[in-house]
Amino acid sequence: MQPLKIAARVALALLILVAVLIIVTRALDTVAYMTGIAWFAEGNPVFVLILALILVPARYRYLPVPVSVSGSTEIEAAPADVWPRIVPRPGYPYHGPTIAGIDAVPGKTDEVFFRFHKRLADEKLTGFRARIEEEVAERKVAMTYPEAHKLPLFAQDVVRSETRIEPTAPGRCRVTFTEHLRGIRFSTLLIFVHLNPARDAARRLKALCEGQDDPSWMGRTVREMGPAGEARETAERAARIGPGKVLIISLLLVATMFFLAEKLLKGG
């Protein structure tokens, strides 16, 4: 899905959120009048939103608008040569730039543990578990993430990752990455406007399989990280930096939401 399509779906979700905000605000006004708390009956949607953000756990603060982000590339390599780079099994040279290795999970043949590079790992998060839902040799692999909520940035909302290989000619194939998200956060929208992570993964895989320098954003970011604990802060700060359109779209979405809420409340 392209960033503009994602932005359109988020805008629609925000309009629905505005409607819910108005209903909740009116309900609070009614309670305030019934209990005689005059200061509470101002019909302020900002107050309601802040209250919701305080009461709702962080892992649930997202718009329930499922989205899928895809990216594909043509690679000058046979499927048999590409497969070891995408199959998440111990001993294989996985393509992810943040992954130092893949370990088996004792007693579970359908699960693996991805170990983060030492520059990314910390005491609380050294990696993450993935469950292999589908595995068709040299054709497709699909994974889900039992503990995705512990991951940083948009990864905490990913419910399924798919990678497909399609032969296109002798010694050539097309690889498509797809990330399915349960919903989208405001910070996620900013990242997607600046970067399509699935397309970025495809660029990296192509470079690795064809023996070229990695041109992907994530690959460059990891290479530029220092050896100490500043790696995580560097990555998260870089993910928030984008062209001017990121700031413009962000401000427009927020301003539109509150403008509509205030207008509808005053007109009600």
C-alpha cells in the first residue's frame, strides 16, 4: 500500500474518531450536569482525548485500521540462491541488517528466535520470537510474532510477514515482501510517509544476492551506528526525520481532527 493510500485510510479513521470523541464528550457533559460539576461540562474534546491517552495502555493506542505494506524487486539470481536469505532457520544467512543470528526455540519446531545485533540489543530486549506459519521451499515463507508488542517503532503492530519468490526467467526471480499490520499509529504514519519498510527490505535483498553495496535505508542506518548504546536512539531519531511532507501531513491530520471536533461541538 502506498503512503497516500495509508494516509487516506487514516484520515477516514480520524473522522470516525472525531465522531466517537463527540459522543464521549457529550456523555461526560451529561454526567457533569447531573452531578453538578460545572467545570467538567465544557465539551472539550482535547480533554477527553488526553484522558483516553492516560487511561488506555500504550500497547492499545492505535487506530484499528488494518493495512498492508508491500515491496518487490527483480533479482538476478535463481530462487535456490535467494531462499537461504529469506528463510528464518538457524544457520542460514538471513538478510535483515539488525539480525545477528537465528536460534531454535526448544520444543517448538515452528518457532525461532531472532537475535538483535549487539549494537541494537539491550538488557530488556535482546531479540524476538517468530512463529513460522507457512514455509514452501524456494517459494514462500510467512511468519507471525507472539510478542510483537515488545518491539520498537511500527514492528509492534505487525501481525504477519510474508515473503514470496516467483521465478521470472532462468537465473532470475521476483521477490515480494508484505507486512500486515493490525492498525496504525500516528508515529507509524510518519515512518511510512518517509519509508516503505517492505520496499527497503527488497532493495537490501537484491544487493546482497547480486553482490552489490547495500543501498537500503535500514542498512545504511545500521552501518552508521556506533558500537555503544547510542544505536537505538540513533535509529529511532533517524526514523522520525523525513522530508517536509512528513511535518505537513502530520499537522494537517491533527489540525483537521480537532477543528472538526470543535466545530461540531459548537454547532451541536
